[in-house]
Amino acid sequence: MNQRRDDLTPVQPALPARRRFLQVLAGTAGALIVGVRLAEAGEPPVPAAMLGDALYGLGVYVRIDAEGNVLIGARDPDTGTGTATSLPRIIADELDADWSRVSVVQLGLGVENGNGEPRWIYGHQAGGLGDSIPAAWTDLRQAGALARWLLMQAAARRLGVPADRLRTQSGFVISPDGRRFDYGSLAEAASKVAPPQTSIAVKTPDRYTLIGQPAVDVDARAIVTGQAAFAIDNTYGDALVAVLLHCPWADGTLASKDFKDAEAVKGVVKVIELKLEPGLLPGDTVLAPSVAVLAEDTWSALQGRAKLKLEWKAGPSGGENSAALEQQASDLVNNKDAAPTTRVRNDGDVDAAAKKAARRVEAVYVQPWLAHATAEPMNCLARIDKDRATLVVPTQAPQQAWAVVQRLTGFKPDQIEIRVPRVGGGYGRRLDHDFVAEAVMLAKLAEKPVRLLWTRDEDLAHDFYRSASVHKLSATLDSKRQVVSWNQRQASASALGQRRVPDNRLWTSEVDANQLPAGLVPNYRSDWYSLQSAMPRGPHRGMPHLSNAFAVESFIDEIAHSLKEDPLVTRLRLLGEPRQIPLQGGGTLDTGRLINVLKLVADRIEWKNWLRTVNGLGIACWHINGTYVAHAVEASMQGEKLNIERVVCAVDVGRVINPLGLEGQVAGATLDALSAALNLAVTFKDGQPQQRGYKDYPLATIAQLPDNVEVITVPGDRDPAGASFLAMPTAAPALANAVFRVSAVRVRRLPLMKELRRLL
């Protein structure tokens, strides 16, 4: 049976046993983490699962033992996106491996020393960005094809026949006369074959055996049985537990301190003050000044933290509050004379077209600040020895984590080992590595390994937030019900505003120049207004599409209502005939594919009854980087109680690697988006977030969410595209549109439940 092995160190060619020695680290609950370090300086680490004199390396991702069992390395962090299953299956398909005999090894950071500069062994190593599969499609097929080629060469030499007369199937090389050679019997000889100097021809789609077929997540059993080990579960035997008390303001300072009572707590070893490193980008250093309590165990550390006597002084952000920022945003978008920070797009002549229009529609939409609230809070296990750093990090970007460690230690590239177990949620938060900087700094100062743990209140109060935004949309229509002009004005605090990004590019984290209905309306204008805020901001799942789709798709529904017509008809008229529309920056919008997913969800939810059903039906669609998505939602109301009866989502991502994994991604993103839309908002008062736990930042309960998300995946033969957040943008507007149908209340402000109760 297929299984997952988490050894947390990179796959490298197997070496003779005399050159290996084990490094055994005490783990939690009596477990052991067994890593491997090569004796010769400069040689990268090898996973313990890939040791053994009868285990042979066929490239950097594949190992085969003498019994024919196959180990395949998963290079990208799995943040719940299924990369630990999908990426190895790409390799396994090209290898013609028997999936039931494949085990997956999570690869840590692959780095070696290239004359003092890092050389990335595996290339792309990032998770949760929607680009893992597109980035893997070419090179991982080559990795699998190389391993298969080496096996065929070994078989050809044994048989004395040309390799092109052989074929492979389910872990065997098969000769023209029908003789079958198990991969295990050929592995040793294959590992000694010199690889070719040119690329190897990969399979044609008609020969795929695993790609396009459903597969259960390799971690599924471990997760549901509680055996999956996340970074927060790891430790070293002599590691100190560190908990933090951050300054309430990222730009604040420590005015006075008294550590005596904290240091007197039994089990507390040391109390350390951490300060900001000036001149560094957010995420590369500590997010805010803090005091860390280091203790022998978590309980003692928390008791010590409670005894700290600290007085903090606010910085410039101390006077900031979210209500004032929203008012500034509203003033900007409503002032027609206010010059935008950036005119993102300007097609045709919006002003001239608006003067001739038969009908005008306007609306303003408001969305709140959001935190990431990952299931696994920020944490990092760091060991800093004289000539080596070893870390276990829940990161989405191991190479960026490496850069933080290298800056703080000065070590050579191959002296830094970063292990990346399965990550308990990322959503963009783990693209920043302030918590890694904290762990490394503490380990150096304490001169002992440190297990840094953020508590939930610290995690919510010291996040890189998604900015609130205000959107004002105006559209005019002619006598034939065609939208002839579209003008959208958005104000927000750029996620890139504190990261040395040129002013003329700050808009890129907030709005997409090609978002709907750009390219569909002859006169189209998109303006972005920058809000100045000292609140820490950073990448967030679905950005910038999440906030924009809510405004745009809700507004199209309002246009339909003003025309007294079916919203599906309005959308189809806007999309027009199936065609390819060039996008700014490259690529095309295929309106035929967008129309298809829209019709698929409409048919599945029985949209023909949208006027006759007692419940409300809502619909929305969107496109992101060559992928297409649509949602249809059915909702009912019992007094002030909202019930989401059904949710249907259709996605078109080109070729599907693992249909079951894609369905999981779509369902998960849908529920995530619904949860955010229903309940979530971060508010600031005197520069401090008011939300400190799930009680006041309430993720949606099971009762609030639908029993099932019906997922329709469109089969395709185009190169696969990413889907980790594809289903995020359209869930909320489809829900809001359904709520309008059942309640006659138009929700233009999120979170939805708070606004709905206010308006009912």
C-alpha cells in the first residue's frame, strides 16, 4: 500500500554505508527523529528512509530497493494542497511505477554550496501559491522519465538487446519475448548507468496510467489517526521551549521591564529580550519587539510569561484604527476628483460612454481586514551548532527561510539544513519568516536548541494581515442592455507597501488588471487608491481576487436586478460568444471555458427554478491565470438564521493530475471562503487588533456550512494549472447573491452575518 514517510531531509544519491552516520534526536511522546548527515563537508543530507545498501538512487527524486519498492521525494511543502501526492504521481507515471509499491518522502530544503552561493538542488520549492503543479509539469516528468530510462538501459545490457525494443509497465521492464524484470532486480545496475546528456522523451497522454486517475492523499491515514507529525510536534531532547510576549505595536519599544518573577518560576531557564533589526524587510526579521521566556517545558514557559512585568511604548501606529482607515477609503473612492495612486487600466473612453448611456448602476462594497489564523500557529525548532544550523520549519518557502538563517548565522549554504514536515495551513502567512528569525536568534543567545511556540493570541495579534478595502463600482448600459462602460475605484493598504516595492507596482497585490469584466466592456477603467497604514500586511490566500470578485460578481447581480432579468442571462450576455481575448501581460481569456463552468453549476443546481424556488439561488464566476471557476449557492432563511443548503463549484484547470485531490482543494477553498465571508473581521483600536482568539475571530462552525460541496472538474488536455486558491473568489458573492434572493437584503459589506442581522 502507498504510504508517506516523513524523514524531513532531502533525497540525494545513495552512498556507501561507511560514509554515513546517524544523528538521532529525541522526539515528542518518546518518538525519535532520525536524520542523516554525510561525513564529508559540503555533501547534502540524505533522508533516513532512503538509507540502506540495497537502496539505489535513480536521480534526485527516486530510490528503488532490491525488492522493487519505490521511494519518491515530494519537493514542495504540503500546506494541505496535496502536493505530497500530486507531485510524486507525476514522477511515478513517467517511471511506470506500481503506485501501490510507492512510498513518498517529504523533502526538506535542497541546497548545496556553489562557491559560497546557494545552489538549489530541486529548483522550485514553494507551497500554497498555486504554481506547484505548473512548475513541476516539465521537470518532474523528466525526473520520472530519467529513472525509467536508466532501468531500461540496465535491462538492455542484461539482455543484449536495444533499449528501444523494451517497454515498461507497473514496475517491470518487459522484453520483446515477454520476459519481465522487476525494477528491484535492475536497480543496482541502473544506478551505475551514466545519465544521458540530453532530455528524454516523455510519455504521450494516451499512455498515462496515474495522471488523471483519483488517488487518496498519502497523508490521509496518518492525519485522521493523529499520527501525522507537524513541525510543532518535533523537538530535540535538550531543547528549551520558548514562548513570546510581543509588543502590542510592531513599531513600539520596551519602556521598562522586570524579569525577576518570571525567572523565579520553576523550570524557567532564561528570559531574553528580542529587538527589531533595522533596515530589513518585514518577514526577514522579528515582526515586533518581544520578550521570550525559555523553559524546560511549555507549562513553565507560559507560567513565566504570565509573571513578566513589562511596559511598552507605542510607535506611530499607536493612533491607528480601522474605522478611520475605512472612512479614508470611502472618501477617496467617492471623490470623483481624487486622482488615483495608479490607473490600473483604461480602455476606451469611460466618461464619454457614460454620458450617452440609457441606464446607470452604482454600488459600494466594503470588506474587512483579515488574519490568517492557521490551524498550526507559528513555530520553529532551531539548533545552532558551531558549524551547522538544523531547523524544522512549517514554511511555504524553504529557500526564503534559508536566507533568514544564513543572514543570522553566516553559515555556508550547505551548513544549513531545513526540514519541512507537512504544514498545518499557510494561506500566505508562512511566506514570511519572522518566527524563524526569532527561533534562530534565541538559539544563538541561549546556546541551546530552542523550540519556539507562538500561542493563539500572539498569532492573531501579530499577523501580516490582509488589508480592508472599499470598492465603488459604476456601470452604464445602452438600450439593448449591453454594458457599455465600467468604472471601478478601489482603496486599500497594499500588502507590498512596506516591502520596498516601487510605488507604481503597489497595486499588484490589490487588483488584477485582467479581472472581470476587463476585456469584455469596450469602455473600462480601473483605479486604485493607496491607504497609508502602519499595520503589518502580507500575502493572503486568494489575493487579490478574493476581495475583487466579491465586489464585481455582486455588482453584476445588481445590474441584473436593475434590468429585472435572470442574473445568468446577464452574465452570459456580458461574456458574449466563445472567443479568445488577449490579456495584458500575456495569456488569453477563453470566454468559452468560463461560460462552460458557469453553465455547469447552473445546470447542477437547477437554476431554471431561480424564480420559483422558496430558497434563494446565487451564482458567480471568475478566472485566474488560465483557470476558470464558478459557484452556485442555494440558501434559505429561518428568521435571522441563514442556512446554506447547497453549494456547487465547477473548475477548469486544464489537465487534472489527481481528480480526488483537486476536488479536495476546491471543497476546502470554498469552505474557507464561506467562513471568511460569514464571520471574520479584524478591527484595530489604538493601533492594536481587538481579536485575540477564535471566540472573537470565529471560524465558521459545521452548522453554518453546507453538508457538502459538489465539485465538477472539467477534463482537459492543456498543461495543468494550479488550483490551491482557485475556488476562493466566487464562493462569497454567490452566497451574497443567494441571500438577496431569499431575503431581499443586499449585503455589500462583509462579514455577511453581522451585516445581514443589521439590515433585516
